[in-house]
Amino acid sequence: MALPHWDMTVVYPGLASPEFAQDFARVIQDINDLVQLFDTHHIMEQASTPLNNETIKAFEAVVERYNAVLDATRTLSAYIMCFVTTNTSDNLAQARMSELQQAAIVLSQLDTRFTAWIGSLDVEALIDRSTLAREHAFMLRKAKLRAGHLMTPPEEALASELNVSSGTAWSKLHSDMTSQLTVPLELDGQLQEMPMSMVRNLAYETDRNVRQRAYEAELAGWKRVAVPLAAALNSIKGEVNALVKRRDWASPLEASLFDSSIDRQTLDAMLIAARESFPDFRRYLHAKARMLGLPRLAWYDLFAPVGKDDRVWEYDEAAAFIIEQFSTFSSRLSNFAARAFREHWIDAEPRTGKVDGAFCISLWRDESRVLANFKPSYDGMSTLAHELGHGYHNLNLAQRTPLQRDTPMTLAETASIFCETIIRNAALQRAGTQEQIAILEASLQGSCQIVVDITSRFLFEQRLFEKRKQRELSIDELNALMLEAQSETYGDGLDASVLHPYMWAMKPHYYNTEFSFYNYPYMFGLLFGLGLYARYQQDPET
């Protein structure tokens, strides 16, 4: 059956439609009007701002208008992003995104002005005297702290303006190159030119020869584009190093921890616990090797199926199962999933030009969109459940303002892990012994990725930032740094001669100036999500 593409027409008929053009122009005007409102009320860095009735009225007027502009801008951005990520060769979508990013420079500069102004206020007194401030208390307290890490206003304004042509541009280069990358691979006696996302999906094949050839083709593909991707990575990490120093953070990690709303002690405790679990995960990897009849797993064996799982989960079957099982938690969750499938919120078909992996994006009102590269398997179904969990999170935030909705990455995975766990437990109950083994192994596989592999990614990024202070790193050095991190975490669980040196090229998480260390929050999310699920099992009515 043909896999669905998402329906974007509920927002606008298309990127070339008059309705889209009208709203785009309105957002540009709204941003300019917001500048005037900021100027009128002197929303900018000040030594100290007296908290009188006039200040409170100014705060409330600015926040209400700021929220409205953010709402409209984020809808436009999400709408365009849905076209860009499903077809990175869509020139119209790329042009509109570039135009919006230029306009968003001003919005970013206003955000800095707002943060600096909040820094000049007695925030606790403001929260006490204003209902609107009380409703935004978390954001205000966070902004008060962030204000102490701002550069001078001209420096912050310049950083926002330059980012579009530096960090954001390098990130776009990575997205465009990796989504359009194809590699030659012989399958069934025929040489095929396949999208990288489809080649990577072959890691789940039963035939080890297919997995090995796909792995080798993948590495060859990354090698072809390693020069521009290394330039992008070096530039992004160099930019982040420069900015965090200017903003008086001790390191990119310290800035990341602030954004994630956790402290270093919490992170260290989690990473220590992860290391203590490595021997258990290595025992799992050794057991998997024995089941596959291998002395030791190679990298391309990590996702090899174990157990006799002949069950094919076609898309419609997966949808029905998810809807049914979500109802065991609540009708609201189940109805949400049913609506997402019925109204075509999900783009499931892998294809050239579409980005790899999966994500969920809040679109407008209470609607989200889910991108997946679906394969008819338990893993494919689990991914859908995971991403719909993000959508359910968005649903529960829909009545909040944009300034209230900003969620630390450490909490972003909570609903998704919860939903994934519902599906896994239900699938286990219905499966036969061999299928249960396959499902449990898939769960262990996922946990191994989140605990062991995420630690390797964290170590790689931490060391990359440190080395980037001195100079750029060559492709060989990036590869060596990645192999070192993988060897340190996987240990003797994998064949050390068959790891993945180009993981730095593949993972988009490294190519982001806004979110450094986009890795450890996944581990936090897994542990927190599983903890909440355990509490739910103890007392479902809580």
C-alpha cells in the first residue's frame, strides 16, 4: 500500500497561495509593529526599571502582543518546514524559509531586548502584582537569570543577524546534503541508487550480507560528502565556543544545562549511572552475538532482528493498534491518535529529498505534524507511537501562550517514551514467545542506543568543543574522535574494527547553534518517562 503524505492544506492551500502570501506579509508587518511597541515602552537593557503601575501595564501590553506575533510566526515557520523537510529540493519552500529567517532576525533581537529588560526588573514583585506575570512566572525567572549572560546590545544584535548566514546556513547545508544524498547498492542482483535513509533502514534486515553491504555503502556515501560536512561542523562548534565565552558561560555544556533546566550534579549522576550499566548492556550485546551465531557484533549487527518475528505491521494495522492501545491510558490520547491518522498529520513514505529519521512539529492551534520513514515492522510502529507522544504533549500545551510553551529538552521526551512504552507492553502481551523475544530485543536495542550510544555522542561533542578552541579538526580527526567515544562506551560489546566513524556526519543534532549537547536530554527523557510509567502502573488514577 502507498504510505501517506501529510495534509498541509488545512492551514493554507499551498506556498504559492494568496492566503499564504497575505499572512506572510502580515507577520512581517506585525514584527515591525512589535519593534515600535518595544521602542514606545523602552523595552531594552537598563540599569534598573522601577516597578510601578506604568511598568506593569507596559509589561502586559508587550507580553500579550509578543505572544500573538510569536504564535503567527511559528505557524508560518512550521508550515514551511514541513515542505522543506519532505523535499529539500523544493526551491519555493527554501526561498520562503530564507525570507522568514531574515524577518526572524528582528524577532530574535527583540527577544534579547525583552530578556535584558526583564533583567532590570524586580521579577518577584512583578509576579506578585500581575496576573499575567504570574502565569508566565517560570519564563520570567528564567529570563532574569539569562539576562546575566547577555553580551552588549550591539553584540547581541549582530550575533542574531550573522547567525542566518553562519550557523543556520551551515545547518541547512547539512540538512540539504544529507537528505539528497544517494548511494549505489546492489540488491537482488541489481545495482540501485538509493536514498541514504533507505540504505540505513537496511540495518534491520535479517540477511547479514545485506546489512554489511549497506553499512559499507553508507560509509562510502558519508566519505563523499565529508569535506563540506566537516567544514559545517567545525564552523558551528567554533561559533558556539565564541558566543558562550562572550556570554560568560563557563562552557557550551554549562549553557546547555541552563537551557535544559538541570544542574551539573544531576547530569553527572546520570552519566555515572549510565557507565555503571555498561557491563549489563555489553552482556546483552554478547548474548545477541551468540543468538546470531557470531563471535562479536559488528556495527551493522546492532539492529539485526533477533527471534522469529514474522509479523509485518502494515501502516493501517499499526495505526489501528496504536489507537486501540492508547485507549487503555485515556480516551483523550486515543482520540488524539485517531484524529492524527484520520486527518493525515503523518508523512510516512521514505523518498529522495526527504530528511532521514523522524520528528514531530507543532503546526498550529492543537495540530501537529509527524515525519517518519515508516517500515512495516514493530520498530516502525513504535516510532509512530513515540512521535505521536510528542504530538500529545503539544496538544496539552495548545492552550498555553508561546512564551509558556517553551519546554526544556529534558522534559520533551516524557510523553513520547510513555506512549512508546504503552505500545511495547501491549505488543508483548499479544505476541508468541519468538515474537516476544523480538520485541524485548528491540526494546533493549533502543535502551542501548539511549544509554550507551548517547553517552558516546556526549563524549564526542564534549571533546570536540574542547579541541575546537585550538583549531579546526580534520575529517580523520573527527573520525578518530568518534571511534574513541564509541570504543569507550561499547567496549568489548562490539568488534572494535567495525564501528561507525562517520556518525558525526550523519547526526543532525550536532549541527545546531541553538541547542548544543542535543544528546543527554534523550537519556534523561527515557529514565524520567519510564519512571512516570512505573508510577502510573502502581496507581493509574493518579
